[in-house]
Amino acid sequence: MAKRIKSRPQERGFIMFDIVYTDGSRASNRRVPVEILGGLDGDEPARQLIAEQEEEIARKSGRPSREIQSLTRSPIVKPKPVV
């Protein structure tokens, strides 16, 4: 059977972000499309998109939405060499 190799998110057109909330909790690897990033705004469009996602998640779960304290790009994981 052939081994399935997953493509990295960057190759599929997404940038991953790590989020720290004001209550100290953390969320990792939130996907944001590459198309909305860049330009003069930098990563600010990602903050807006993730805030919208948070509101939708909170609405569906019945919990209050959490306020984002900081937003950083996740480090790119390099694949391990096959020996």
C-alpha cells in the first residue's frame, strides 16, 4: 500500500497562527488564507478573521467568546528526513 503524504498548510494556501487569550488560555494552528494577509495591514486581517471565527464558535457552543490578547504565526515545521 502506498504511503499517503500530507501537504503542508503553506502549500495549500494557509498560514497557521497561535493565539493567546486574555484569560491566559491558548489555541494553536488556526488557519488563515494567504490571500487576506500581506500588504500594509500585515497580520491585522488575520486577527479580524480569527475574531469572527471565535464569535461563531462561541455562538455554536453557547459559551461567551474570548478576547484575543496576542496573535503570532506558528513556526513552520520542517519534515524529518526519511532514513
